[in-house]
Amino acid sequence: MASEPHRSHLLEIEDLVMAFGGLTALMNIQLRVDKGTIRAIIGPNGAGKTTLFNLITGVLSPTEGTIRFNGHVISGQKPHKIAALGISRTFQTVELFDNMTVIENVMVGRHLHINTSFLKCGLGLPAIRSQETAIEAHAMGLLNFIGLADKANSMADSLPLGERKILEIGRALATDPLLVCLDEPAAGLNETETETAARLIKAIKGKGVTVLLVEHDMKVIMNISDHITVLNYGEKIAEGTPEEIRGNPKVIQAYLGDSIAVI
Amino acid sequence: MLRIRKAPIGVGALFILLFPWVAGRLPVIEHYPDLMVFAGIYCLVTIGMSLLMGYAGQISLGHAAFYGIGAYASGILTTHYNLNPWLCILIGSAAATAVAVFVGAPSLRLRGHYLAMATLAFGIIVNIVFREEAEWTGGPDGMGGIPGLDIFGFSFDSIHKYYYLVWIVVAIAFFFTIRLIQSPTGRALRAIHASEAAASAMGIDISRSKIVVFSFSAILASVAGSLYAHYMNFINPSTFDTLFSIKLVIMIALGGMHTIWGAVVGSVLFAFLSFEWLHQFGEYEIVVYGLVLMMVTIYLPEGLVGLPGRIAQRVRR
């Protein structure tokens, strides 16, 4: 039944069903994401996009179906286990650690790469300190990459929304993920901020990291995605390159409606 | 904010070091070192609890039980089995850890304040065991004959000696906790406190972290209970009842639950309030505690430790 896992498929979703009581949020979803590409998931509100993200990152367990990632079955696993396998994410409602500075937020993202224990930390062993220096340097490098190095020591909650979203992406990258799931990275951003975010996402792909993207901003999606999957009422109604999706009548009817003119 | 500020630690250490000497010279406060032994014992319990409350975001309403487990481990094992008191402290801690994992694991896997409910019930049950197992615990009358502590022939047989012993243990717990908060583990705890969703997405095992913190706080409480038993040489169940669990929460709220300093300040202040300054209220003492707790939560949500900052803010305006 399940086809041979293809080597270049980083993420494979088979017959995925998610039901909340009587409401079926996702129905028989199949999805294959190639390594090193940007895949956008689009669809009207309530189409099941965030539910899909929550299933991939372990926040929810699917009712049926399997999710395979890099050779491991991850459906039903705990979020921190899935993070350890190489999936990282951002949240639609930005979830930063507001009680920390910008650089500390990124440093939390290095948690998986720290060899530590409660006891070692409490005793303040020198090994922990040298590790901290290395983590700080790594985090600073990432802040340079995302362009927030000058804000390293500001508190995270003092940043404007645009920078908060960028910081969240930076924190997600700190885990050294193979796949990052970005939940509406451009929502609420002005045009300049959106461009910055789009450029950053392309740069992430440039680093060889696969990107899964939920977004409403059509300009961003058409501009940066390699493939687009369209969901509507929990079902996949179309899939293809931006050009194919642009011309797909089903998509136009279900999702774009009259606003096709703006693309 | 999370760098170790050396000045307050220096002042605090100097105060603790010189206090018995000063008190000995002033007849009015001659007995204060005795109170400070209790204050130190309370500090041990509240340092662990404030880590649990302030960083893991969980409230325990049953820490008197862990305090009691330490005390009764010391009491029973020394008097019935003649074990070395230091060994008893270790056994008590091990028992407290095991019980903490047993009580904490199911409730800390869930979100919300299930731990508060579980520990409340657990505290009541443990207290009933202390009261009913009279053959072992002496029942409601308590048990005496618990030996004092000594090490390599040096006996902690005076108030002043025990004072320094207790405060050395407090210092160890204090520095361990401060270091922990500034370490990667502490950062993970602060992350959990800010956003569990994001923390787990970063690979932090939330329930495990909470269970570890809860167990750590149980160990500190158990050590404190043992120190209490070896100091008083006598224990009875009412010391370890639910009211004491609630008093512990009051201590932390009073001092401020977002820093370890809050636990220390709150415990010391509470010890003096309860043994010295609120005596004249007699049975109404508990009403005063209630009022204090209400006032602090309404007007000083950061506790007394947050007071200087508040005043500074006012003055600047």
C-alpha cells in the first residue's frame, strides 16, 4: 500500500485524517515534500492548514494515517521528540520567550545540542560554561543571518511585530532543522517587513533547509514557493507549481474567487 | 537580570556570619539566632518551591509532607534502627524523590494546576499516616529521642553551631539554584514558563523538566525536615500539616516568587512574624496571615523583593 519511500522525499504524509469529535478537519491528506524545496500550503480560513502543522509537529495525534519524516514515523510522537528528529516551527500567534533577551531566545533553540544535566548545571561545571560560550557565538551568527544582531540584548517583547516574526524564524533555525514549518510568517507585516521575511525564507532554502509554509499573502507565495498544495474544507483540492496553481480553475473557484486579479 | 549580583550576596553572607555575635551582645534579641535556625530551615524548603512556582509555573500545596518525610525518616531510622543521622538524611531525600516522582509524574504531564490538587490530597494523606502509625511515629503525641548531628567528633550541640550548619546548607542550596537558573537548564525552565508550545517545539521535554524540578524541591524539603528533627530532637505530626504547606506558599508570595531572593527574604520574615511578632494575635494569627497574603498579592505582586524597584520607579517619575 505505502509506496517505497523515495530518497528525496523528506516528509511523506499518507492518508492523514484528523477528526475533532464530529468535525473532520483533515480528510485523506497525501503530501510529499522534497528535500531542499519550499512548499506552501494555502487555502481559505478553516481549511485545516494549522491543523496539518500541529499534526506534523506533534501537537496533535492524527485520527488515522501516518506521517513519515526522514525515515521515521513521527505521527503520534511528542513535540520534543519530533524536534529532535529535525523539525522546527514558528507559530501563527508569535510564541517568543518574552521573559528573555533576543539572543537568549535563539540560545533556547540550541537546547537539543547541549550536553547537560540538572546536576551539572547546578554545580556550574566548567564544561557547561565553555558550552555556553559556543552556544552564544552560534546564536550571534544566526542573529547576523536574520539581521537582528544589533538587538541581541534587547528584551524579546520590546521588538515590533515584524522583528518578532523574524526572531521566531531565527529561533526555529537554531535547532539545526532539516525542515522548518512557518505558520503565516508574513501575517500582520507591512510591505517592507514582508519583503524581508520573504528574502529570509529564500535564504533558508539556500542553506539546504526544507521549508513548509502556511501563508495568505499570495505575492509572497507565488514568489518564493517551489510547490503549492491547496486545501479546502480539510481536503486537498490541488497541487503543483505556482504557475499550475495560478491557472487551476478549481483553486480559483474555491480559494481565489474574484481576487485572481491581484495575483 | 540573571547575572549574579554580588553585592546583595555579600551583604547577606556578612549578615548571616555576624548575626549570632551581634545578637549575643544585645539581650533583647539574644534568642534571635534560634529563630534564624528555623528561618534557615524554612528557606531550604521555599528555595526549591520557588523554583517550582517561579520557573516551572506549578504550585505545590503539599510540601509540608516532604518536610515531614525527611523529619520522620530521620526520627524513625535513628531511634528504631540506630542508623547514622547523616545516612538518614540521605535515605529521607531518596524517599522524598521517589514519592515526588510518583505524585508528580501523572499530574505534571497534564497542563493546568493538577499538581496543586494532587499535592494537597497527598499532604493530607501523609499527615494521617504520621498520626496513625503510632508504633513507628508516636502518633499524634509525636516522637522524641532523636539524636543531634555531629561530624568527625564535632557536635552541633549549641544553637550557634546549629545556626551555622543550617545556613551553610542554605547557602549551598541557594548557589546551586542560582547557578541552575543561569545555566542552559534554567533557560529551558524559563522557556517553559513563557511558552510551553514553543519550548517543546525547541526540543525541551516539558513534563520531564517539571518532574525534575518538583523532585529537587522535594529533596530540599526533606533535608530541611531532617535538619528540623535533629535540631528539635522531637517531632509531632502537626508541624507537617497542610496549614504549614500553605504557610510555605505565603512565605514565597511574601518575598516574591520570581526570584530565589524572594524565598529567602519571605522565609526569614515569616519566621520572625510567626514566632515573635504575631504572637499576641493568638488564635487569630491565621487571620493576619490571610490579610498579609491578600495585601501582598494586591499591592505587591512581585513580593517584598520587588519593593525597591517599585519605589525607584515612583521616585523617577
